[in-house]
Amino acid sequence: MRIRRRIWFFTLRLGWVGSEPINLTPGGVFCDNLMMGTQLIEVGRQRGLEKLVAVGTICSYPKHTPVPFREEDLWNGYPEETNAPYGLAKKMMLVQAQAYRQQYGFNAVVLFPVNLYGPGDNFDIETSHVIPALIRKCVEAKERGDDQVVLWGDGSPSREFLHVDDAARAIVLAAEHYNGSEPVNVGTGREITIRALAELIAESVGFSGRIVWDASKPNGQARRCLEVSRAKHLFGFEATVAFAAGIRHTISWFQANRQTIREVVC
């Protein structure tokens, strides 16, 4: 059967502090993401699209979800407050996809990936997520000869990260092999603390100064890590990019492309 592959990427207006992207425009983020998802699925139905793979977010999970996050827990509470408008708007794609499958027979599937990273990311200090922000902070601190970098929180929260190459492969595999109504987590199933992440990036960059934690600033959700067996069972996806190698790859890309990197201005 011929598969039409469509991969859609939506850039959000977010500001990063500590371990969390802090939403600077919650109303706009909610409305934009709700409308993008809703209209994309509806137009796909109207045009007779054979299949649509929608990409949600781990931010849709409840704030107090047991770790590892299982797909069955998506509706067992309210998301972490700073990310709730985004997470809830993206979760509506699952509601719409399931409703459209029931009423129209529309083949839409919904994936829920963890935080992505890799070449081509947004490296703006004010609007990027944690990995590109840490990379830029450490690279620039090393170049200036700074003896420290200051990060928000205490470094204790844990997060799971997925290299963009693995994410793209997961989307293609789902497009080719998955035709069900249930949501599917996409990740590595492995978590790392923000403190350990900062130390890994500093070492990879060659920054030898101190990492100072401003514990007066928020940490965000304590832990995020996915249970990922459903993706392997349903369409054969397993992450293959080792995290340390992925970080080095991302750093190398940033250093080679600093004059042309994409920045998102709020």
C-alpha cells in the first residue's frame, strides 16, 4: 500500500529557565497549538488523506504521573502547570483522532515523544530548551574564560531525551506499520538528571568552570521518563543514538553553524 508521509514541525514561543521551558505566552501557545492540530486533522479528513501521523508531547502527561509514564496514565490528572496550556492543546489531537476514526474511519495515529534534541535546534538563550541552552551557555562561557555558569533550580529533576534522528525514524515506522487508535510513547526509556546533563555538556564542550545552581528558581516536574515498550511492539521502534554521542554530535553542529543558527524571538 502506498503511504503518504507527512512530518509537521511546530515552533513554540517558549522561554527556558533551569530544567523547564517556561511558557511566556500561555494563551497564544494554547490557541495556536489547538488550532494547528484541529485544522490539520480536519483538512486531512476533507482531502481524503490516507493516513496522518500526529506528534504530541510528553507535556500532556499529568504532573504526578508515576514513572515511567505509561500511555494509560495520560488522563489521570492535570499537567504540570507551566506546560499545561501546551500539553492540553496537543492532547486534543488524540481526542480528535480517535473521534474521527470512530465517525469517519479516518486513519490518524498519535505519538507522544519525549524532549527532542540534535542538529538544527533553536539555540537562542531566551527561547531554547534545556540542551541547546546549556550547550550555548557552556561554549560561550569557555570562550570568555568565565569561571562559572549559573543555572536555575537545583539540578535534581530528571528528564528523558530523544535524538531527532531517532524521532524521525519513529515517525516513519509508525506511518508504515501502525494503524491503531491508542497513543504511543516515543523515547529511550532512560532518564538523566539535569545536574548530570549539565556536567556532561560542560565536559563535552571543555568548560572547566563551576556550575552554580540557583535553588531559589523553580525546578519544574520532578521526573519525566517514558515506558516505551508499546512503540517496539506495535511498529518496531527502539532508539539507537547513544546519548553521549548525540550530545557530542549536537555540540559539533552548533560550533560549525553558529553564524547561521535558527533563533526564535518571543
